[in-house]
Amino acid sequence: MDEKAIGIMTPLIQLGFAGLCIILLGILVWVIRELIKVLKETNAVIAGNTQAIQSVDKNAKDALDVSIELKNDLLQRPCIAKFKQG
């Protein structure tokens, strides 16, 4: 290419790169917005899972308390095997 052709093409190339940069910045902003949406949804899911785990933990503690109480009640009763031997 000669000097005249390069001189004409330079502003077009610069505008092309500027346009590409603007498009890429727009895509980057869109991706960041989508990422923020996903993070908010993920935080909501984590909060729900935390509440569910706390509920399961409470139920497990209640079941353990009932099991201990039942064990203590059974230990207070007389052994049936003693009566059958004699």
C-alpha cells in the first residue's frame, strides 16, 4: 500500500478499534450485571439451605432428647428376664 492509502485507512482503523472497544465494554458491563444477578440468587439459595440445616439440626437434637428420655425410662423398669429364670 502506498502512503496515501495508509493515510486514508488509519482513521477508519482507529474508529474500528474504538467501536470494538465500546462493544467489548458493553459486553463486559452486561456480563458483570448477569454475574451480580447470579450471586444474589446464590445468596438466596444459601440462606434457604442454612435455614433448612438449622431446622434439621433442631429436629435431630429433639430426637436425641427423646431417645435419652426413653432410654432412662427403660432403665428404670425391672428386667423381665429375671422373672422368667426363677
